[in-house]
Amino acid sequence: MDRGCYKKENPLASKRELVSTPVDDPLLGPSVSIFIDPTRALRNALFDTAYFVVAAIGILLGIADASTNSVDLLGVTTPGYFLGLAEIAGSIVIAVWGLRAFIINVRMFRDPLLVVVGREGFDFTFGHGPVMWNEVETISDPGARGGSPGALRVFFSDPEDYEERHELSAFDRLVMRLAKDSITLATTNILPVDQVETLMLKRLQEYRHPQTVRAASSGSSRPKAARLPKS
């Protein structure tokens, strides 16, 4: 995302709540840039360091188990090297995931612009370029409880076409598959997801039904007829 025109000022310098500012994006049209609280991103980055602690413990346990002939695992005798290698591999995955989350949160702390939502689509800071509304199936959180979304998730009408068009890496394709052909833009621990979801759904419906929007806007702007004075 080319964010040069969005970084003239940081509206979240001293606030902890969601802040949005109108912008005119050359590709997305009239848009709204949405920021997060950088202090929350820094807090999340500190929490992400726990991944490295867990990974380090797992690697040490894996090395110890790999040096033994056999390990009693839930009543089943398992070769030590097999269990040790599995623990080391799992710990490496945890470390990589934690490193990825740590880097993302540090970047959000340095530049709190999260997403730009426009008339033609949206542009996610950590995405792979602008996403047009014709690529989107819906925006929802299937795991939401009590009607309030916990994550800002975007589902695509043609996931394979999205992967090819945006040249996703093998790792990013795997993440999309695990997320049931969707991407997660944010969770409630960094911004009010329900407000952003409402805005994006509104823009999506306006894109799909532009005639309805124009009719509603023209009807609301139509001047009221003057009443004749009573005789």
C-alpha cells in the first residue's frame, strides 16, 4: 500500500479509540482511512514474545527426548528420537508464527494505519495490494458470540482467483485454507471490529446496488413542496 498521502498526520497520537479520516484514493475512490491505537499494538508485540519462550522450552525438551531410547507417552512406548523431532518441529512452527505476529505488531506500532475502505474496494496494510469489492463474497465472523464479531474477516467469492491475482506465497495460501478461504484484518484487541465491519458491509452493498443508493440519496435531497397558506 502506498500510504504517502495518509501519513501527513497521525490522528491517534494520544487517543486509544478508533479514529478514521476521509481520504481520496486514486484507485479506491472516496475512502476512509482507519487507524488503530499504537499502544495496543506495542502491548501485543510484548505478549508475542511468549511464543519464543514456549518455542525455546519445546526445543530443549525435544533435544532431551531425542537423546533417549524410548519415552512413555500416555502409556505407549514411543521412540525418543521420533518424539523429540516432533517437539522440535512444533516448536519451530510456534517460533515462526510468533515472529510473524511480533513483526506485524511492531509495524502497526510504527505506522497505525490499518486499512483504507473505499467506494471500489479496500486496501489492507499487511495485505497484497488493493482488493476490489467484486472479489469479496461477504464480511463476517462465523465464530462470533452474542452477535458481536470478534474478528474482521473477509471471505472471497473466488479464493483461487484471489490467490493468483495477488500472487500469494505458499505460506499465505496455507493460512487462507486454514481460515476457510478468508483473511483476517483485525481482532477486537486492536480496534472496534463491529464498527469497521458495518462500514465495509455498507460499502460492499453500495457497490453491488448502486442504483438503490442513488435513488435513496436523490430522495433524501429532494426539496419538500411548499404548503399553501390556509384561506
